[in-house]
Amino acid sequence: MEQQVKRMLDVSFSETMRISKLATKMEEEGKDVISLAVGEPDFDTPEFIVKAAEEAMETGFTHYTPSQGITELREVVAEKVSNENGLKFGKDNVLITPTKQALFMSVMAHLDDGAEAIIPDPAWVSYAPMVKFADGITRRVPVKENDGFELNADEVAEEITSRTEMIILNSPCNPTGMTMSKEELKGVRDLAIDNDLLVVSDEVYEKLIFEGEHVSIGSLDGMRERTITVNGFSKAYAMTGWRLGWLVCNQDLLENIAKIQTHSITCATSFAQKAGLTALQEKEKGEEAIKQMLETYKKRREVIVNRLNEIEGFHCPKPNSTFYTFPRYDFDKSSMEMAMHLLENAQVATTPGAAFGDQGEKHLRISFANSLDNIKEALDRIETAVQKL
């Protein structure tokens, strides 16, 4: 039996997952594929975090927890965001949940049917589908390479209508690898206050910054009551498979999100919460693990940016954060055609820029979350493949 549900008609599978699926199939066929498409660290979860989960399981901590999360983890998250991000919240303002789930629930709980959410273009592939699932409408604001991928408040203002209810931000940004400045955030802050808008701020890459600083928009004057700040363990601690993160916001905003959690996943995985608790409590070990990963990413960044700019037809700005580059190319192919050309002819997986919005066309997202040897080999293959175009 085939049923057509209206809200699903305009929602497609994630393009990042599509490319990864094709690459995996080729690998299963015995082909030597190098993936520069995956959006996750290539490091193992630090051992002290793994041991905390093992201990939790061995002692029987494998059952339901309170839906909002275990008290001690919510306490340490509240302490972290207060001390590091300037978000003055207590444990009752914290909800423990997978980071992607936090974003999804935030949109579902606070976007009315037919209401509008503003997102940058390019932006992470899942924001627009989340808005669609809530029967909302996405309005995109171009973020241009010529402007350093900065979000212009005047252009945001042009997209605000009487139906606009939400702005979704992502800093540091996937796919551009750029971090929003305090001045950019102040511009968005002023618009949010003047137009009574909610801001959902995805800050999951905050620990992966090479230059500059991370600023949480919720810490700016007037934003505490109108910001949902989302973060997690996946990128900083190489814990993508653990599916663990959090959101913080005031009680009025949290209440409806918590309702969705009780009726969907119930709670985050119990022993994963214990692992997350250890990651934040044992701060020195956690910071040392992040430091080592960041140093490695920085070395890779130099190699991949310089090498891409040596390839005729590619132009790659240097990202100041994350583990992504977002090069533009001159070849007469769409980004999906280019990604498929590189996959089929170079056996290198990349992500088509158009997956992130119209402004991503003629770009590829190329990750450097892979070994230096693999990155060098992949770039050599890419150069050979584009010479055939």
C-alpha cells in the first residue's frame, strides 16, 4: 500500500547521507574510495569517556532516566554554559537529548503552521526539512563567499514578514567552516528583539575553532528569553554515534520541547549520559583530547586549502573553524554532477554544495576529517579527474 502524506512530498533524503551510501556501496564492491564527505571526526572517542559508559553498563545503569536527563549531567551542562558561554541557566533549564533531536524538537515546538523560519544559505541540510515537518515555510538569506560568508543583518531584515517567527543560526557553520562575529550576532539580536522573533542557535562546532572566538547569541543583552541554544558531544569529543547533546533555554520555551521528548524518544540513552557527564566533569582530560584533535585538524586544513588552490579551476577560502572546506569551482557542472564525477572517476566522496542551498551551487563541501595521507591521495585523484573535464 502506498500513501502520500502531504508534508513528505517536498522532503528528500539527506544529500550527505546519499553520497555516503553510494561511497559505501562502492567500497563493498571492492573499490578504494576515500571519503571526504562525512561530517564526523575520524578520531576514536577518548578512552576515559568510553570507560565511564562501560562502568555504567556494568553496574546496571541501562534503564530509563528522567526524560529531561539525569540531574548530575544537567547540573554540569548548566555550569558549562554559564562559565563558558555566558548563558546563566540552572539545571531545570537544560534538556539532555541528541543534538539533532534538540533542533528538530525546538522547531516543532515553536513554529506554527504556515509560519516562517529564516535560515542562512548555505546552511546545514536538515534545517529546511525540519521547518517543513512543522508545516512551516523556510526563507533563505544568501551568505556569499565574496563577503566572507558573513550573514548581513540588512539582508535578513528584507526576509522578515508578519509571518516570521524564527531565525535558525549555525556558528561555527557547516558547510562554510566560518564563525559568526559578535557584530554579526548583534545585528541578528537587534532584528530578533525588534520583531519579537525566536532564535535557535546550533553551536555544536564551538570547540573546533582555529582563529577567533565563539560567541553564543543567547548571552547578548535581551536574548536570554528568546534563544534556544543547542550543543552536544558529537564533534568536540568524537561521539557522533553516541547521539548525545543538550539544549538550554528559559522555562517557557523548554516546556513544549520537553513534551515532545516524552512522546518521542522518552530520554537520552542512560549510559551515554554517564559518559557525557564524565566528559564534562573531567575537564582537563576533555580539553586535552580536544586540543590534540584541533591541532591535527589545523595541520590538515593547511594542506587541503593550499592543495585545492593549486588545482586549476578550484578556489578555496580558508575556514576558521570546523573540519570543512567549501571550495568553489569553475567547471561547467552542477555540484551534484561534480560530486558524482569525482566519486566515479576519482573514487573520492565529497558533498555537493547545492545540498546546503542555492548559494552552495558550484561549490563542494570537502571534509578534512580524514588522515593526512588519505587527504593528499584524494586531492591528487581530484586533480587528475578534473583534468578530464
